Amino acid sequence: MILRTEGSADMELPELTILGRQMKNEIVGKQISEVEVVNPKCLNIPFDQFENTIVGRTVKAVQSKGKWLFVKLDSDHVILFNPGMGADMIHFRPGDKLPEKHQIKFTLHDKTGFTIRVWWFCYLHLVPKSRLSEHKLTAKLGISPLDKEFTLDYFTQLLSGNRGSIKNFLVDQKNIAGIGNVYIQDILFNAKLHPKRKILSLTAEEIEALYKSMNSVLRESIHLGGLAYEKDFYGNKGGYGKQQFKIAYKPGSPCPTCQTTIQKIKTGSTSSFVCPNCQRLNE
Ligand SMILES: [Zn+2]
């Protein structure tokens, strides 16, 4: 909750990876029998059309990509969901008390299903598989950093020739899918890089350190169940919180490496946390 006041999207790759895995276990192979959407603005087509197209269809697969979930149906359609600034997406069984104030509800033929409570806005889009490449919000998503294709060579190529600063580049979903303003802080700290460092000034060693840091931060969070203030598909909170953060959201605390006071600085429209000693801007 504290981080929401920072205006950041708090569900990033680890949270969506965990949700996607759990959803897959619960809903694949089941038929959608009912759908309710209280906030039709999140849809890309009229509700009636959304409902008529998906009710009676069976879920074939669930995948996460960056901050998106892809629910593939046994027809020519895919349901695309993005939780915006965050959402509780909670599984239910027959007889369970449903979370209050949910805006979206999917019921499956065995009377299980899930509700979604959105904090601010979300996207719930329905797109024919053959037209996924035309879906502007997902078609240009970069590869996720934990995908097999995301090798050090790929990452080096991706950065090469780019004139911007490293933080802005990494949180742009067109470059890399899944990193936002929460995980980026410690990813840069581990690699000893200031958020405003110019990409052109990075050495091969620094790029490798950054690559390794992205992997270790995201994998550790997935291992611990995601962020401590976000809920998984069963309503359980993750184990990655203040104790795991090194400098993120700890202004005024000592740097865990050198004891220098951690500073909060402005980087464009977002805040960044840096150790001015470990993450120097002079190159
Ligand atoms: Zn330090």
C-alpha cells in the first residue's frame, strides 16, 4: 500500500508470473459459464459481444507476458488482462464468500471461478488470435527478462545505440516487458548504476552486472511469492517486502553496502532511490 502512493504500477513481472501459473492450474480445461463486468470501460468491445463470444468456450491456456495475462480459448479468441495500477484477482470455490467491491467475475462450469477487484483501471480485452499483432497495447511488448530468448547477447544488442538513460529504457514495456518502478530500484543498485546513467556510457561489465541483477531480483521475488502487499490467486500475500528491498523505498536509511544515506530523487515522472556513493553519475 505504501508504494501505491508513489504512483507506480505495483504488479510487475513476478506478480503476474505467479498469478498466471496459479490461474493455469485452476481454470485450464474448464468452460466459462458466466461473466460479469461492472466497469465496461475496461473492455475493448461492447459487453454483450464480449459475453456472447466467451460464454460456453473452454480455456485452453493461460500465459503471462510482462504485466499482461493471456487467456486462450478453444475458439479463435484470446482474453487479455492488464491490472493497471494493481488488482486483486482471487479464485473462488462454490460457497466461498466473495471479496467485496469486485468489478469483474468469471464463473466456470464447475461453479469455481475468480473475481477481480481493480484499484484504479484495468484492461480486459478480447482479441481474435489472428489479429493479436494488431492489438496495440500488447503487440509491441518486449521479451520478458526471464524468457529463454532473453540472453546477455540479446540484452546487449537491445541496449546498443540507445541514447537514453538506463532507468527510462528498462521500465519502457516496449523494450522489456515486466519491470516497473518497484523492482527497478534494487536492480540498478545491485549493478551499481545510477538511474540517470546514459546507456551509451555503459561498459560490457556493467551490462553484464545489470543483466545478472535483473535475473536475481525477479527470480528471488517469484521464489518468495511476489510483493508482500499484493495478493496471489488464492488471496495470499507474497513474501518479498521491506526486508528484501535493499534501497527501494528506504530514503534516509543507510546503504546496506557502504552505510551512506539513501536518497530519494526525481527521475522524470517517477521517483528513484539511490545510494549516492555506490551509484555514481560521473562516468
Ligand atoms: Zn552505498
